[in-house]
Amino acid sequence: MSAPPRVWNSMRKRMVLALAGISLLLGSSPDYLSARRKFDQIEQERLRAGTHVVLTARELNAYAQQAVRETVPEGVRDPKLALGPNSVTATAWVDFAKVQQSQGNPPGWLMSQLLSGERPVEVMAHIRSGGGQATVDLDSVQISGVTIQGPVLDYLIRNYVLPRVPDAKIGQPFALGHRIERIQVQPTQVDVSIGR
């Protein structure tokens, strides 16, 4: 006697979900899993005051790669982070037309001709933190070898980035949250200090 179709469908769904979960875990790099575990510990706020969580450059790069696959709009690929003394340089290949289209705002014909195609993008920033707050200052943005900085970069942030991402805190302090006292960026790692 066979089980009713409803039972088979339920069992099949559970098996597919279990296999998808296993393949996701097996497909994730050890560096990504380590970074995810550390972020979970910080977010759950169970770490003692005075704890230092060290995120290596490899862990952060693995996390960035996974985040692009899961959350970043279509048109961005191969993100990489290079750490320096209190600085981060982020690079990626970006097709701006695809990014706009995936956000439900397809560019017109002329803009699509100007924006389509992958371009190398590099963003350089400095990070200051302490007292549970941090400030990220953009130093420069480079697109296809053309560097944007100074007043032109300020203009683009004010008139292009902030209207589209109003929660972005560029050049102004923001709360780190989750009892993070400060973050210190070094060439090989980021040290996250947990406060009270």
C-alpha cells in the first residue's frame, strides 16, 4: 500500500530542502563559514565585554563573494577587499545598466548605451571608529581607470548615491551596534572589539 500523494509531496519537499541546505554548506568555503560564524556571534550579542573578534582578509573576501551571490543586484561580480591601516579598497566588475535594470529602474536607450558592459570599479575608503561609532570617508572611486575624488566625488555622493541609498552614512558617524566598541582595520585582518 503506497502513501497518499500529499505525504509523498511533503516528504519530497523536505528532502529537497535538506539537500539544498547540504549543498549550500558544502559549496561554501571554510573561510566563508568561519566569517559567518563570527558575524553570528557578534549579532547574537553573547560575547563577553573585552572580547576581540578577528576577521581575516580571506574570511572577509569569502564573505563578500557569497554576499554578492545572495544579495547584491545582478550586474556586480568578483568583489574583492584589500585591507590597509584603517583603510579598505574594494574592487569589483560592474555593469551599471544591469544594476539599474535589476533594481526596477531600467535606463533609457542613450544611458543604456553609455552604461552597459562590465567595467572595473575600485573604491578606496578610510575608517575611523571608537566609542561604539564609526565613520567611513571615501577617498576615491575609480571606474575604468578614471579616478573620481575631491569635490566631484562629494557632488556624486550628495546627488547620486544618497538619494538612491538614503541610509548610507558616508563621511558622518554612525552607531556600530551589537555592543561593538570599535573596529580596527589592519593589512591582514579586522579586529572587532566588543564593549559592555
